[in-house]
Amino acid sequence: MSQEHPALRLDIGATSREYEETQSYIQGKSLYFITIALCTCLFITNIEIPIVTTALVSISGDLEGFNKASWVITAYMLGYIGVLVMFSKLSDIFGRKAILLFVLTTFTIFSAACGASQSVEQLIVFRSLQGVGGAGNFAVCSVIFLELVPSHKYAKYTSSTSVVYSLSLVLGPILGGVISQYTTWRWVFLINVPVALLAAVIIFFTLPVGFPFHGRPGTDRPNAVPFFSRQAIQRIDITGTVLLLVSTVLLVAALEEGGTRFPWRSGFVIALLTLSSLGWIVFLLWERHVTLRSKLQAPVFPWRFAQSRVYIGLTLNALFIGAAFFCTTFQLPQRLQIVNGLSPIQAGIRFLPFTLASPLGSAITPAIAKVAKVPPIYLIILATIFQVMGFAFLSTLPDSKVVVSAQYGYQILAGFGCGANITLTLLLTPFCVQERDKAVAMATISQFRVMGGVIGLSIITAAFNGLVRDRVEELLQSPVTIGSFPPDIQEVIRVTFSEGYRLQIKILSGLAAGQLPASFLMWQKDQITI
């Protein structure tokens, strides 16, 4: 392996000594306001999925595009996964503050554009660009939070940030329901504008320019690299970023269009799947080349990750948990509205058991791992079993309009398991990689989780449309017209949609079970403890 260039030696993830140095420059009110601003950035990023999914029936009905509704969610996540790791790398090169302000501005502009969309196609395009800003918010804020605490406080950090995660999950479905029921759905997006602008102003005036290496004269840190300098451009892994995005988009497009606009055996779908497979192979070969050969370029996926069995297990876990979590957030509120005939706000309230149990799992399991010294891998396996049980039970829900009370318990099982594994995979990550890789390793885990959501959403949408399309073609354009049919026809339509949603939940149960072999891939003689 070639000698690493001095400018690439990153100590991302503050040690206790660095933590004390950082605190000597950020004290009192500044630290308080920075924390508030970072929490706000994470909140508006995390709330984008649950708030939009609850309002999705209203959005697709107004824009007449229910058959493209999943793309409104998928587009955001595609924009997200394409650049998440890249923004972590860019913040290493240009500094945390500059990149965070840039992504906040991007998120604000395209949130406003989403609110002004006049067609579902426009909304899908703007949502993908909004996702780019959302990815930057999440990636850079997560790195900054990590640099504000020493390693022995990571468990406490993950439990604390779960409060923000909790609020976004709890308030998202309710806000989405209230907005779509009592005003125009456009405020689902427009509400981000003043909130993001306020966070940007606070960060501009309180976060030091060179954070976390400010006030350390003579240090050779990447944050000192000038914008658009030749050295900075050479360090960006543009080829790797493009290959990652293109490979993912091709795969998702094939899964979204297969069985709907094009048959699965069509040349179009086969070509997309083939190109995606080749893209992933080239991506891995390229990242290996950059890691082993390049002296300046910083890979978006260091080959060291591919050589670690534990880290591969973590990424696969993140992929499967992302599929289970994001698809549930998309699917259950829709089922409650279409099959059970609830209003958007009622659906948001009935979805609360899942959205409350998920952050509860995120908060409790790291505390157990820390206090009781239980290896996190044991908790990951247990949480996976909870998920499989919860989804298996949810797939048995009846076709009637009555919301059976047992489904709340099923939601709690699935939600607790999802929340626990989302946090535990992040918690384990810094302990499985080298110090210099912590920032990009955490971003990669988050990126694979969202990628799993995109792929999973494509799979369950294709399955749903394949089952339902031939029976209720007209409703795929605007499901809110179900009330215009005679009662006997309404019942047939409701049962058909219920069968489609039942198929989706069965698929989610299988995807959740995929975490079990991924967890055993992480098994070691001496398990990691926190």
C-alpha cells in the first residue's frame, strides 16, 4: 500500500484531549446555540419522510399521480444517498461550517420549490434536489456532534440525539395530517423555509470557521485547504461519487418500472439491471484503486471497509433496516387512509405506536449496552427478532374498515426493533474502523440505510402495483375518488388494496429477517462492548 499523504491524516471523532481543546473555544451560550441549530437541522431532515408520507394521498390526489406517488419519497432518498458520503468528505476538505451553510441553503431553496410544484413530475425533480440538501444536513451535523464529545460518551450521545429523532417521527405524521386536512399540502414543504433560515443564521454567527481545529496554530489540517484550489479538487473522489449515484439510480429505476410500465422480462428492465450490476463492480474496483494507489484523492468508500467482515455486516444490517423502516413509514399511513377510511390526521395518530416505539428503542438499547456492558450485537439480534414478529403479525390484519386494537401492539414490536437497530449500527461504527475513517464510516452506514429504504420501497411498490393495477386502474391515479363509487364497489376496492398492502408487509418481514445473517457476519470471539 502506498504511503498516505500527510494532508489526508484525519483524526475525525474527537479524542478526550481534542474535546477539551474544542471546549476551550466554544463555551457558554455559543455551545448552547450551536447545539440547538444542529438539532434543528437534524429535525427538519428526519421529519421529511414521515410528514410527506402522511400527506402523500392528498398530494397525489391533487396532482393526479398516485401511481407515481412512491417516486415523491424515492426521489428525496435518491438525492440523499447520492451525496451523503461526499458531503462528509467535502467538509473534511473545506470545513464544517462552509459546507453546512451551503447544504442548508440548498435544502431551503428546494423546499420552497417543492411547495410551488404544479405537477407530480416537477415535485419529484425538486424533491431529489431537496434530498441533496437533506443529505448534507444529516452528514455534516452528525460529524460535528461526534466531534463535540469524547469517545467514551458516544452511547450517551446517540441516546440524546434520539430525542430529536423521536420528535421528528412523532410529529411528522401528525403535522402531515393536520396540514393536509386543514390547509394546503404545500405547507408540508414551505414550513422548512423559515426554520432552516433561522438555523443557518445561528450557525453563521456561532460556529467557528475552522471547527473542530480552530485555535490550533501550525496544524496541518484539511480544513485549511482553500476553496476551489487544485489540491482541494484533486482530493474529491468525483468518479466514485458518480458511479455510486448512477449504479443506485439504475437499480431503483429498474425496480420501480419493472412490472408496471415495462414487463420484468423487457429489454429495458434487463438493461437497467445489467448496467447497475456493472456499475457496482466498477465502483468497488475504483474505490480499491483510489485507496491503494492514490496519494491525494480521498475515496468515498475506503477499501479498508471492504476488508472488514464486521463493517460489511454493519452495512448490510443498515441496508435491511433501512428497507424495513422507511417502507413502514411509507406504507402504514397509506393503508390506514385507504383501507380503514381514516383522515390524514387520524392516520397519523393511529401510526403513533410505531413512531413512539422506534425512538424508544433508539434511546433504551444504547443505555443497556453502556450500563450493563451487553455487547451490542446481542441487542441487534434481539431487535431483529422483534421486527420479524411485528411485521409477520401486521401481515395478518383483516380487510375490514375497523382498525383492530392488536395492530398497535404489532406496531410497537416492529417500531422498537427498527429504532434499536438504527441506533446500534451507528453506535458500533466508530469502534469498528480506524480513527481517520470515523466520519466517512458513519456517513456510509447512514447512506446504506437510506439506500435500503430506496430499494425496499421500489420492491414493495412494484409488488403492490402488480397485484392491484389490473383490478383498480383508475384509482392508481387518485385514490381519494374511492368515495365516489357505490358501496359494494368500494368494498371490493378496499379489499383489493388491503391484499396489496398485506403483500407489502410480508415482503418487509423478509427484508427485516435479512438482518440476522448480516449480524452473524459481525460475530467475533471477543464481542465489542461500549
